[in-house]
Amino acid sequence: MSEFKLSDIFGCEAVKNFGAALRRTLRIGDDYASLVELEYAETKEQFVEVIKKFLRRYETVARRGYKGKKLSRLSEKHLEELMNLVDRYGVKPVRAALISYALVKSEREEFPESEEEVTAYE
């Protein structure tokens, strides 16, 4: 694998969207299983299995919604882009980017973590 810039991965819309979806399932669905499974994915086959399980869990959270609002689904385009990144750069850097996006606060936090924050967003 040749040298690459991290911005090639972290700047990818697919990584941002999947990372944000993982953040949503962590915050409103308590889906720590996806985070842990992703952490231990080493091969492409393991990565694909983790993404499949995550999408199944995300579908449940999305269908349930948050405070009466339905969550948007992830797109086929972004799924394909994510897999292309894994083919191009390997599992580890893509996995690290997804987990990083899941654990940071976004510019416009969708789901406040405390009651004080709820009033600021509603």
C-alpha cells in the first residue's frame, strides 16, 4: 500500500455519514456492540460483517426515530464508497476514521447529551 494522506479518508463523505450514523446509534440506541465489533475488525471479511450488523441495528434505531423524528437511512452510494476506501487503503485506517467520527461532537450536535443541552437545540 502506497503512502496516502489521512484527509483522503477523513474527508470522504461516506466515512463522515457512516461515522455520524454510528454516533447516532451510540447516543440514542446505546449500540456499543457495533463500536466494539468495529474495533476488532482486522480483515475485509470481518469489516463487511461488522458493517452488515451495524446497518441492521441502525435500521431498528432509524425506524424507531428520535423524539418523533425519523432518522435518515444511509445511501447505497456511501456504502459502495466506504468499501472502495477499504479496498484502496485497508481496514485499519477506515475503521479508525469511522470510530473517530462516532466519538466526536459534530459541529451541529444532532442529539444532545444532557437535559441542559436539550433546551438549547429545541
